[in-house]
Amino acid sequence: MGDVLACLRGWHPALALAELQALLPEAVTTTTGVDRWWRLEGEEASQRFEVLEMSSGVQCFLTDGVVASTDGLLQADWLEHMKAYLLAHPVSGSVAVRAWKQGGKIPSWSLSSLAGQLGGLLNDMGLSIDLDVPDHVLALIGDGPSASLACGWMEGDGQAAFSSGQRRAAERPFFKPVSLDPRLARLAVNLASGPKNRGPVVDPMTGTGGFLIEASLSGRACMGLDIHSEMVHGATMNLAWAHDDDVPSHCSVKRGDATRLGDILPEAWIGKVAGFVLDPPYGRNSHGSMEAEQLLEAAMKSAHSVACTDAGFVLILPMHPMTPHPMASLPLDSDISLLNGNWSELLATVERCGWKPLSVHAERVHRSLSRLILHAKYAPQD
Ligand SMILES: C[S@@+](CC[C@H](N)C(=O)[O-])C[C@H]1O[C@@H](n2cnc3c(N)ncnc32)[C@H](O)[C@@H]1O
């Protein structure tokens, strides 16, 4: 009791958890047994507010949220339990109950009927119901795969999707097939950079500027580089488009070489960069300036030379899909088949460049392509 339940979005709970842990490095997360719900302790309310403002994968927080498996549970017992919860967590002002399911229905349990009964309890407690603009929302979430319920007073928007509709990659003025989806781009920026006050973010090979849009919209100081002026021009156009036609001063795009960051970044950023997001060239659409492996190694070394000592690095690379598709984080010694290059050699390169691999995830793109998302941390070099 006394903790907070973090509720993650469904598209990739393991990545969403990694993002949450990066944004709240001091907090302790403990499993509830349901991969989308985690107990959280040791953070401040203001930090949770920042997470809700910035994150891609966190859906909401429930104050002291109650998690119950429906296996063998009687609805009457669950309602009694929720009554005790409501008495132990009194609120004042108007209230509403919001219920939603994730990953399918829980057989024999009707969320709308439970929500109605919770509404009845709140009414009996003398609280006024306001379905439009309540002061407090009691959330009820049904998780189909684990047949479990989570319920509690909610912070955040709940089931609302990560709001990227307006800025889908294909809607931008400058679009290329390499453009990353905003949901993943936002998550990668947060995973790499941690809390906003840690320092600026650099995207050394920015392409159409997908990471920069997300970093700048979340208020992070950020800079993107690209070797090709067409990309610099296009990414700048996209940034202006994302910010009502005006590129904000905390964000910029420059023509430059990812392998020479020290020559391009502002003097004040040297040794201070908190996060790097790197989606290097691959395939026919995105030719690099040197051999792919050589370029990656030089770019990672260059990033290390300008990073702060607790900086993070997220590298995105195409990989062959795994069967079945893994939704959990992958062990670093997994049998990963990159589209280009060898996984264990890549890990060795990452370490040689001064980055310690922390976690790796796969995201499905389509039947014959997945993306590898590697998260690494600055490691001091001799
Ligand atoms: C895969 S794309 C990046 C796509 C990007 N994430 C997006 O959302 O559009 C890789 C980019 O790296 C750029 N590039 C290649 N070599 C570079 C170098 N040495 N320095 C900086 N940029 C480089 C290419 O011009 C290309 O735009």
C-alpha cells in the first residue's frame, strides 16, 4: 500500500517499461505479474506529471491501484475490496468511472457492469458524478491476456492513445520511407535521454528529423545532423511544421558529419549531451558516407567523446523477424539476426566505443522486417 500503479500502453509493454525506468531513474518498479502494470515507488508526483507529459508508453498512474486476478474471484468480493479502497482513499469534488479493456475481453466479466456498480458505490458515498469534466477519475482496466483487473484513482489520460495522429510521418512536408513512427521516436528519445533536466539530445543522422520532432515537442534541447543538405533542409521543414511554422530556439538541424560531433556541437554541449538517438543508414534509400560498420563505430565513438557521464544511447537497426515475435526484452546473448552485420560483433563494437549495452528489444515492422532497439549507457574508458 502507499505506492502507485504504472499502467503501460499495449503496443510494446517491455519497451514502455524501459522508457518509464529511464524517465524515473531513482524509482523502484516491481512486477504485479501483469506485463502492463507495475508498482512504482520512490518518485515524486511532479516527476509522474512529467512522465505523463512526455512519455510514449505510459498510459496512466493509479494511486495505490488495486490489481486482482479474476481467476476464482467473485464479483461481490471484488466490489467489497473496492469499497474498502474508496473508503481508504477519500476524494472531494466530482467523480467519474472510466473503464477500458486491453488485449481482449475477460470471459464472464463485464467491465461496463462493474463500472456501473463502482459508480453506485461512489454515489452512495455522497460524491457527485460528472461524466464530462470530473475532478477525479476512477479507472477500471481489464487486461484480457492475464484475465486481471486494475482499479484506482487515475493520474493522466488513461486509454487515450499517444497523441501523434496529426504528425504521422507520412503527413509531414518532407517524407521518406526511412521516417520513423512518432511513437517509437518519442520512446527512443526518452529511453536514451532520461529525465528532461539531464541535458540535451543529439540525433547524429537525423534524416527527416523524426527524433528531433519528438524531442523538441517534449521541450528537450536537441540538435540533429545530417551529411546531406537535402535532409537538413527537409528535417528543418518538418520541425517548423511540427511547431506551427516556427522552429523553436531549443532545437536545430545542421549539416555535419556524425563522426565529428565535437567539431559541430555548441561548445557548451561538449561533455554534456545526455542522450543520443541513432538510426543509421541502411538499404538502398539511405546511403551513408562510408561502410555501414565503420560509420557506426566512428559515430558511436564520436558520441562518447561529447557525452555526459550518465548519458544514454539508443541505436535502431533493421533485423530479421524472430518467431514467435518477442514482446519481452531480449537477453543480450539472444540469437539475433541483423539485416546487415553480425549481432555479437555489433555488441563488441558498442562496448569498444565506450557504451555498455543495457537492453535490447525487437519491434515488428511487417512480416519480413523487425527493428532492433538497443539501449546502452555511457561507460568510462581507460
Ligand atoms: C536511416 S536515415 C535516418 C532516418 C531518420 N531516423 C528519420 O526518421 O527520418 C539515416 C540518415 O543518415 C544520414 N547520414 C549518413 N551518413 C552520415 C554521416 N556521416 N553523418 C551524418 N549523417 C549521415 C543519411 O543522409 C540519412 O539521412
